[in-house]
Amino acid sequence: MPSKRVLIVGGVAGGASCAARLRRLDERAEITVFERGPDVSFANCGLPYYVGGVIQDRQKLLVATPQRFRDWLRVEVRTRHEVQKIDRANRTVEVQDLQTGGTMTEPYDVLVLAPGAVPIRPPLPGIDLPGVFSVRNLEDADRIQAWIGSRHAQRAVVVGGGYIGLEMVENLSRRGLHVTVLELLDQVMPTMDPEMVAPVHAELRGRGVDLQLSNPVAAFEPAGLPSPSGSGVAGEGLTVVARNGRRLTADVVILAVGVRPETRLARESGLEIGSTGGIRVDDRMRTSDPAVYAVGDAVEVRDFVTGRPALSPLAGPANRQGRIAADAICGRDARFRGSQGTCVVGVFDLTLAMTGATEKTLQAAGIPYEKSYTHSPDHAGYYPGAEMMMIKLLYHPEDGRLLGAQAVGAAGVDKRVDVLAMAIQKGATVYDLEEAELCYAPQYGSAKDAVNMAGFVAGNVLRGDVDPVHWTEWKACRRAPTEGRAPTEGLAPTEGRAPAEGGAPAEGGSGGEMPLVVDVRSPAEVAAGAVPGTINIPLPVLRTRLGELPRDKEIWVHCGVGQRSYYAARILKQNGFKVRNLSGGMKTYKMQE
Ligand code: FAD
């Protein structure tokens, strides 16, 4: 006699996790998984790398087979079975066998919805033409592989610069295709702050990718169609028309403009849907019907930092939620803590990762924050191969609680963001980062790790040791109406220009006056490139030249990455000057250009 009959809709990340955990907790439950596709528990995250040939053995993407579910877990898996309808009153589902066309009614005590998310296909002319693909499952990847192979495809257009789009760009390039990216926004990876993805733009372009920002797709046409100007290219393939009128010839198009929760079953059965469009669940993954649970990309989660409803279509949350639902079904007090949106993406030689809130989300939620930028090597600078990474921390300006972190670099980015993700989940502050005791040997890290450094810099700000200012404020100053103010007398601007076109600092500048910006790098560094309108007083001679600096106006200092300017700021502050440190130095300035 089974303890309960559990039906699970969807057999990949959330559904498969739930089934496996359920069995481990309840040997007597009768568990059946219905999966519309031919495979269960496959690695959708590996699909771009399968298309690119990095993963060559298709079998490797099948993490578990229906047979293994049967043999190891005594879980019944029915592939090519689609759940069509839920009858909540009678606790049954209607299932169609997609191979025979037959339908059956299956009763349940508990139903778990794990149907995932649907790739968005905007209603554009030609969107259904052959050769325009979305990437959701192994069959999609197989179709893309076959299409590229059979047509000897050479030109691809990837629509959308989110992480799936970027992974496809890298893998199509790896296969030798010339790739154009059409992105609606003025940045790729829209979940991150713009300055953090600037290096990705450079990396893509450096790799020969034609990155078209603020230029979304408008239509798809068979390539043989004449264009309005009569310049249509005859032959196979597609013409992708961008909003700016550019016409691109493509052998294959990948649509990666995002996903939306698959909620048809939930909606039609009257389950509550949240404001973001995901199925509404509580922290035990229960829907508005206590007999129905929902997990994964289909559900609305609570943003861990802002507390607001959010969608978080990522594999980690889906797997954890599947496990939590199983615990809850078996009477355990497991609760989902909310999603931090922790994610990582590799783009050629760069790694980009984030956790928690971005500036954009904090602003939208009206949460106050301070930010700091640090540039640190991934391991000891004296050990060969050290590579710099930039970390952006967002933290509460009063108590220093961490709100978000983003990082970009070549090596070690994932490790730092993982540490910061855990710190955020445990409610840590920037002071905790100063004290974090992390792995160190020269080839792995530094005695003062990149995470410690990020904590030191933020801690210095909160303790009042240094007042930060951001390049965005400098730029705002420069954009403000000109009053033709000259730099402080006796000091030549770095490039022989006035420090700015005038105007008051956006925030914090004293008395509406343009601050004096002092670059404390060496003359050789300055000669190699300087911020217009700044003056140069190298750090080693700063103490001897204090008399040249004004005491009645604010001085902003900067250097390469923010370390020497911090020293300079401390010298100036202790000598009675009004001084602020431009966060992250030239490196950060360049990322915001
Ligand atoms: P899915 O894993 O999508 O499974 C849902 C399943 O339900 C589907 O197989 C579907 O066929 C089935 N189904 C739907 N409706 C029915 C029905 N009515 N009856 C029967 N079956 C049904 N996340 C990361 O964190 N890191 C990554 O690197 C990453 N890379 C990705 C790369 C790609 C190309 C894709 C597509 C996704 C990637 N993701 C990544 C996202 C991650 O795969 C998803 O967040 C995760 O799989 C969601 O799990 P899920 O169980 O909610 O849905």
C-alpha cells in the first residue's frame, strides 16, 4: 500500500530532483514523472557546448535515464507523455501519450509542477522560418547541429545577448561561424550593471563578433527575397533585418531573448499566478492549492535581497526547490530562502559572475546603497599567470550589509562570487569580508584575497577613512553647463586643458564648484593615457607639493586602480584637505567610457 501517490510534471532539473529526494525520504510513495520530451534529467546547461563540439558525446548530457530512475529509485518515468489538464477538484490529471495519441486520467494525492520556462519568440515577421532556432532541450540542440552541418553554415545571427545568447556566440564561433549579435539594449547581460559588462563587449569584438547593441531584430526573410533597395541576396539561408535597417545574411539564427514561465496548466486550473507571471508559491513551494506544489523556472520566487517577487530561471534554484518540495511533501520543515540570482557565464577568455542585487535593482526597489570597485589579481602577483579581476560590491551605507556583488575577469571570478554569494545569504557585512579567512597559496590566491580587498575598500569608506566618489559623478560634472572655470592656479592640467568644461559636481562637490581632480600615477603612466582635465602629482612627491593644492575646494584623487589614490587621500585628509577618492581608478573609468 503506497503512502501517497505523487505525480510530477516535467522531468528535468526541478522535477527530477524532487522525484529523487522524495524516494530517499519515503520508500513507500508511488512516484510518477511525466515528461513531454524524449529525455529526462538532461543537462540543458551543457547544450551550447554540445553545439560547439566541446561536449562531443551526446550521452554525457543525459544525467539520468528513465531506466536508472526505475532501477535506482523505483520512480516511474513516462517520457513523451504530456500532462494536458489538471482537475483539482477530483485530484486527477489528464495525460496524453504523444506517441500513440491516447489519453489517460491519473489520480494524485500530491501534484508537483516542474514544467520549466518557454523561450520567448516575439511575433516578428518570419520568426517561424526554417533556420530560426531557440535552444531549450536536446532536440533543439540536435536540430541546430544538423542544420549547421548539412548546410555548411558560415554565418550566424544570435538575437539577444543574455547568457544563453553569449554561450551560443562563443560556441558558434568555436565552430568557425562568423557571428553577429543583435541586442535590444545598449549592453549584453542585462541582469548586470553596464560598466561590468564593458569588458565583455571588448572581448566579443576582439574575437571578431559583430556586436550590434541597441539594434534589435525587426524581421526575418528568406535570403532570396529582394530587399526594398533591390539588394537581396539570392540563395539559401535567411536575411535578418535589424531595426536600424541593416540586412544581414545568415545561415542560422539563434533566438535567445529570454524565457517566460510555462504556466498554462497552472492558469487553466485556476492556481494563483504572481505579479511577475510565475506560479505563486510559498517558501515550501506550495501553490494556492495545498495538494499542488510547483518548482523551478515556472515559479515566482522572492528576491533574497529586495524581498520583491522575482523570476529566477536558473538551475541551482530549480534543483533546490525540487528538493524542498519533496521535504515539505514528506512533512519536513524545509524552506526556500529566496533567490539571489547567482550566476556565472564564460565568454571566450572572460568570466562574468554576479550574486544578489545590482544597482539597477536596488534603485528600482528604493534601497539605499554604497558601492565600491576593486581590481585585484586572482592569485599572488609574483606567481606566474596572475590575472586581474574587477569586483563591484554593493552594500548598505549604514550597517555595511552586503547587498550584491558582480565580478569580471579571466580567472578566479567564480570562486570570489561564490564566497560573496554565501556571505550575502548569511547576512554578512563588508567588515566580515575583511575578516574572511580564505585559501591562500601563491598559485591560488593572495594573503589578502580579492574578497578581503573588496571588504577593506568598502570598510574604509564606511569607517570614514576615505570618502569615495564615482566616475559617473565626474562625468555628470563634465556634462553640467559650462561656466568656463579654470583649474586651480599654478597647476597645469594633465593634457594642457582646463579640468572640465565647468559646472557643479552632481553630488558632493563643494559649493557647486568643479572639483580639482589629481591623478597620482607616475608621469609615464599619465603620458600613456589620462582622464581629460585632470592634473598630475605623482604619489611619491605629493607630500612635498601640498602647498600647491587648494584648501578651500574639494580635491578628487585617482590612480590606476584606486590603491595609490587611497594612500593619497589619506595623506591629504590628514593634512586638512577636503578630498575624495575616485573609486576603482583609471581601470574603472575606462569601463564606463
Ligand atoms: P526544465 O529543466 O526546463 O524542465 C522542464 C521540463 O518540463 C521540460 O523538459 C518540459 O518538456 C517538461 N514539461 C513542460 N510541460 C510539460 C507537460 N505539460 N507535461 C509533461 N512535461 C512537461 N542555468 C544555470 O543555472 N546555469 C547555466 O549555465 C544554465 N545554462 C542553460 C543553458 C541553456 C541552453 C538553457 C536552455 C538553460 C540553461 N540554464 C542554466 C537554465 C536551467 O537549465 C533552468 O533554470 C532549469 O533547467 C530549470 O529547471 P526546471 O525543472 O524548472 O525546468
